[in-house]
Amino acid sequence: MTLLAALVGALFAILGGAAERLASVWPADEASRRSPGFRTVALGLAAGAAGAGIALRSSLPWWGTAFELGFLALLVLLAATDLEQRRLPHLLLDPLILAAVAFVPFNPQVTPLDALIGAVAAVAFLGLLGLLIRGGVALGDLYLVAPLGLLLGWPAIFSAIFLGAVLSAVVSTILLAMRRVGMRSYIPFGPFLVAGAVVTLLRDPMLLGESAHVLRIMLGA
């Protein structure tokens, strides 16, 4: 791992832990004020690994890599908030959407047409799924998947949705087996969408530029 990737990973690990702590105390009317615990460490480690992975894997121009990392920072904050408060606030979603729209004409790896198709198809798919499965998809998830579709494009966005669904099913099954949740408990889908998007970004042979890095090989891309 290069020094830059290690530094980025450390900064994102700090961001992940800090985001989890912030979500537990602000805003005041949503705050649970939980003590630091497993979730704090897990989110810090996951964010650190994602940041280091993008920095190591990317062969985009420096500004392209910087944008991807900025996008990741917002996603980390959104995932932490959704895990803690079961919501995806517009305070974070709106900048994410605006940044994704602004990047479409400059994305060196995804054409504007593929970006548009990815966003529209993803929103339509999740919207239809929400109609068929009551409570399975929240409105915030639709706002989240739109910029993810713009960033990843068609058809990569569906890899992200599929991976997110698989991760959600696995974690839900584990929590049910541990009796941490019930059959009717609400488990937010946003963090799993974020995880699916990050894994797709790292695995895809083109999204971060063509690269023969060992990370790509390890992830099976």
C-alpha cells in the first residue's frame, strides 16, 4: 500500500468513527446518545478500507480520484445517519445529488447517457420494488440511488443494488438468528446500498480507470 493510500485510509477511518458519533448526538431530537461501541469501530474500519481502496485502485486523473473520495465522504455520513436514525437527511442528500449531476459531463469513465440511464433505471426499479414490498424501500433510498446511478452508470448500478440486497439479507438473517430484531423490525437499506456501490466501484475494471493493481485481482474483478 502506498503512503498516500495509507494516509487516505487513516483519514477515512477517523471520519467513519466521527460520523457514527455525530449521528448519535445530533440533531438533538433524534439523538440516542449511545456510547461508542462495535458500530463505531466497524464503521471506522469500513470507511478506512473504502478510502484506502479507492486511493490505491484509482488510475483516474487526480481530480477524478478527489471527486470519488469526496463522494465517499458524503456516503459515509449518510450511512452512519441511516444506521443510527433510520433516515437519510436532505442536508446530506442534496449536496450528494448536486455533486453527482455536476460530475456527469466530466466523468472520464461513464458517458452522460450511461449515467442518465443508470439513475433513471435504478430509481424506477427501486420505486417499483417499494410498491410491491410495502416498507421495503424508503423514499430516502430513492433519493440515494439516483446519484449512485449517475456515478456508476448503466449497468454497474444494478451490481451495486444486487450486492446491497445480498448484504442486507445476510445481515438481517444474522440479526434474526441472534434475536436482535424481529420479523417486522425495520432495517435501513441505505447503508447496504452504500456498501454495494463501494464494492462495485472497486471491483469494476473501468470505473476507477483500467488498472492491474493487486486489489482488483483480490476482489475478483
